[in-house]
Amino acid sequence: MEECQNDGISYCDLPPVEPRKLDDNIDRHRESLIRYIEKKWVNHTILHYFFMRSPANLVGAPDQLQACRDAFAEWKSLDIGLEFVEVDSAADAEIRIGFEPGGSWSYVGRDSIDLVPDRNQQTMNFGWDLTTPYGRDTALHEIGHALGFPHEHQNPNAGIVWDEDRVYSTFAGSPNFWNRERTFHNIIRKISPQAVAGSTWDRDSVMHYQFQSGLILEPAEFRNSPLIPKAGLSEMDKAEIRKFYPPKSPVRWPLLEPFLSHRLDIQPGEQIDFTIEPDISRQYTMQTFGGMDTVMVLFEDDNGEPIFLAGDDDSGSKYNAKIELRLIKGRTYYLRLRLYSAGASGSGGVMLW
């Protein structure tokens, strides 16, 4: 990463998002598991990305598009269970990328579909040159957000104590020109401890800003020297992405047959995938049961590519995840469930009828 200067550094400006409402009086351990996972995609998802073609201020130059493609490829080179596919239509994309000069940002994980239902609206922006060392890390950083990862410098376990007056005055100036609310949201605000689940501070994470000297009071080593993460993905970045998105298993997923329940004997954070092969075209219901928090997503196989059809997330509520949809005889579907929490391992199941 480029050396931090006293000015001239632009930073990622995350869109403000209200935390998802959970049931009142929820157990803190249950909340921790939900917050840690809630923005992550189910594994084995194909994420489609689209480069905006209008209006003109969102259109990127060919070298900028290629730098973004290279960043997707670098994340994928870690042998993760996600796939990234560039598409020619915004309507087919979960991630829609613009290049409006000035600021870089992205929605975090599933927020890009949960909070941006308009398929013509962008979900990520790059506001400066991605072909420089700092720009290459910017591309990795924003894609990291799209995969569900927050800012690392806001990890409450980092123990960072800010010189708040100086932080506010620094970011109010060139080139960011942030007001106090945006500076607080992107710098000083601590992520909920439940959202990081005790993870240690990774000062070299690509999700970490670099900071000039004089902004940090603690740790003391950064009072008079800048905090500059190493370039590229850190070892902890690589471990975290592999933990949430392990490589695809070559083993065929179990068949979920009508009226036969399947016990979900998995641990929090783990995922189980099922194959559905209807022998009758009709309306079907897929539902979990038991004391679990789950996200459940249904895909249809389209010549080897799973296409998203529907999903439900019951985490933090008293309800169970449920999908009702007409399935067609002769087609293949995949039902994927990721467990947030359960009263006990295997304390629930799933059924198709």
C-alpha cells in the first residue's frame, strides 16, 4: 500500500445502514452468532457483477474495469466456495459497479440485495485510479465489503483510542470533506462486539484504513508514526474468507425428498446443501422446524449455474425459515441452509412437501 501522506488520501465511505431488528430480549450469545454471519452469502453462491453503462459519470475506463476484474480473481484464487461472473445486464447482477470520481464505497454482503431492490441502482463505486498500489488495495477492500466483511479498524478488539478532535478536523478537509456524522460512521464508531465474535485485531487487513500519525492515541506505537497496513490480503483475511466460504465439495449433496424430514446436525456458522428433483410440477413448501436461526436460499440449476429463486432468513425471530414456490418436474434445484444458532446441535430439521 502507498505511504500515507498528511493529506491527499481518499477513503472508503460506507453507506449508513440501520442494524436489522431482532426480537426483544434476545440472548447475547444468539445475537453474537447472528450478527457475525448475517451479512454473509450462503456458500456456493455465484455472485454476478455488472459495470454500469449509464449515466456517463458512472462508466469506467477499460483499465479500471480490468483492475476490478483482477481483484475479483485475487479473492477467487484463495480457492473459496463462491464464484464471480461478469454479466451484461444490471438485472442479472447482485453487484453493480460504478466509477463516479470522488469516493469509493460498497454495500456490505447481502445488503446489496436486501436494501437495494432496484436492479438499476449501483451497489459499489470506485472513485479513484485502481491501477496504483493504493487503488489495487481499494478494489480488494470494496469487494471484501461485498463479500460481507466490515472495516477492521472499527473492530472493538483493536483497542484504538482516537484523538477525536483531530480525526474530525482531518476528515473534514481535502480530499474527503466528511461531516462529523460520516467521520463517526466510518472511523470512530466501533462495530458491535457481537459482529466480530471475539476476532483479534488484524492491523494488516485489506479491510483496514491507513492512518497518518497524530490521529491515534492508543496503541501508543502509533501516536507519532502512521499506521499503514501491508499491501494486499493479509493472512487473517485469507483465513476469514476461507472460513465462511470453504471450497466446494465434489460430493453430491443429499436429496431432499417430499414429506421426509432431514435433521440439521450442523454447528453455528456451518452450512448444508440439498438437491431437489421434483417428480411432479406443483407448488412446494420448504421449511425448517425447531429452535434454530437459519438463512435458507433456493437456487435452480441452469446448465450447471445455480440461479437464485428465493430465500428467507428467520434469525433473531420466533419464526422458522420458509419458502413456497412452484417447482417444475425434470428440473434440478438446490436448497442451501446456513445455521446462525441453535438451542443445541441438531436441534431442528428441514422438510419439503
